[in-house]
Amino acid sequence: MIDFLIVGSGLAGISFSEIALLNGKSIMVLDNDSLSSSKVAGGLYNPVILKRFSEVWNAKAQLDLMIPFYNRIESKLSIQFDFKKPILRKFFSIEEQNNWFAASDKPSLAPFLSLRLIKDKFAGIDSPYDYGEVLCTGYVDTASLLGNYRDYLKMNNWFLNETFEHDVLILKEDCITYKDIEARNIVFAEGFGMHANPYFNHLPLDGTKGELFIIKAPNLKLDVIVNTSVFILPLGNDLFKVGATYNWKDKTDLPTEEGKKELIERIEEILSCDFEIIEHFAGVRPTVRDRRPLVGTHPDYKNVHLLNGLGTRGVMLGPAMAKALFDAIENGVPLDKEIDIKRIKPKNFIR
């Protein structure tokens, strides 16, 4: 018997896998290698909501756990996927500058907002009102992280490449069985695929589609991340990742002409140089209306657990939420009421 069967190998699934392994637990991860939102995510980590100059929920605690968490995986896999880079917020007016400095006076934001205006000029971007610098920022190459971690799981025979069949799952008093797997617990980390999960599909997961570009812009000389109405992330070799759109109606992972037009318009508002679209891709983020993850245990089945709803900030949230769920399962540590699925009153929680 193993300790955990984990369904899904996006940011939520691999975060829980790593936490379990760090604590000496045995695991099996099951996924069908379908396109997940984690693979196409921007991958930025940023403790500030730049639209409103407000703090991301529990940002400091998430960063304190996230940084050593990813460092350990990088060392274990002998790769780099976590890149520390400044994020600059381009100002469009003196009023925005003033709002930035007012926000930096708040104790929760002071560690993350530089008091120094960045007056650097980057070829290809006009910036008459300069930039503000967000501290403790960077990006995770999510495709590299997930691909390499999945290879690591496969190498250790901890991965099954198949679609999970919910009807085959058998729940017992002290364990679960799935085909020839017997486990003490099952953790569902399926992302937007949770809508097909009969144990948790009543929960209010409201996916938000995002579309992104890889563009080539030889005349854009940028070595930092710029965030305005979109983010512009330098990848090297004159390539930049640009995104993202937010569509609450379309739940497909297919790029659209509407999304393409929106991104082009936003890019043209920022760049004063030519660019070429190299790649256009999309994914559905697992978002929740109250902007909090969905974490917890099924009220009727003590061995059935959920880790989902990481939304647009999965890179930061994943490790912290995985640890919270693990501690709740193994050590009886109560979940924060803001993330616990108990906050949602079910109409019918039973399968």
C-alpha cells in the first residue's frame, strides 16, 4: 500500500508530490499528459497586485516557502527553472506615481515596493513617467519544471500516463483502491478537469481562459519583466513571452482570433517597435470566485482530498497550499478557513 495516489501533475500535483516525498511518504502520480494551464502559464511570481497596488493574499508566507521549495527541486533535478528578475510597473501618469508611493507606505507592501523611481530607458518602449520596481519577483519556467519533474517521477516508477476513471475508484474505511493501486489517500489535483470529478464537481471552480504570445522583437532591448496592461517577459534571442487575456466565458484551451486581436492591441499600446508573433497559445486557469484556492477533505470520505483553484498565481500558491493540505492530512493541522472547502456550503456533497 502506498501513502498517496495523486491525480494530476500540474503545479498543484507536483507541489503535493514533492511535499509528500520530502516527508518520506510513498506516492503514485496519475495523469494523461493532456495540456494543462500550468504548462502554458506565464509563470510570474509577484507579491503585488499591480492593477490596484495592493498586496497578494499571504504573499510573504507564500514566498518564504516557495523560494527554498523550488531551490530544492532545482538541486535535485540539476536544472534551473526559477529565474529571479525584477518586475517593473510602467507608470502612465504622475497620479500613478503618487499612488505607488502611497501604497509603499503600507506595512504589508513596504517590503515589496521600491521607493526609487526606475528611469532606465529600454529601446522599443516609451516611458515618459518612468517605472516602479517590485521586489522579490521573478518567473518559473513552468514547462521545464513540469516536464523535468514528470521525467523524475517516471524514472522512479512513480508515474502512470493514463486518464483517471472515477468510476473505477473504490473507497474503503481506511484506504482507497484504484485498479491495482492501493493507497491510504487520494489527492485530486486536476485543475479545470475537476468539473468531471463526481466527488468535487459541485464546488464553484470558475475557469478563466488566458491567451499568450511568444513574439520576436529584435529592436526591443529589455532584460527585465515589464508589467502594464500585459506583461512582457524576455526569454533571450529577441524572444518575449507576452500575456495575458482573461476570458470568463470560453472554457476551451484553443487560441482565438478575439484573444489575438486583444493582445496585439495591448502590445501596440506599449511597444514602439515592430514585433512578429511566433507562437499563440491558451489555457484555462482553475480560478474561484472568492479568489481563494479549494483545499480540503471530502466530508463523507476521509481519504479523498482536493488541491485545486490555484488560479493565476499557481507558482506562488502551489507549494504553500500543498504543505497546508499535507499537514492537515498527516498531522491534523486545521486548514485556514479562507482556503478550506468547508467554507462552501454544499447542496449535495455525496457522490
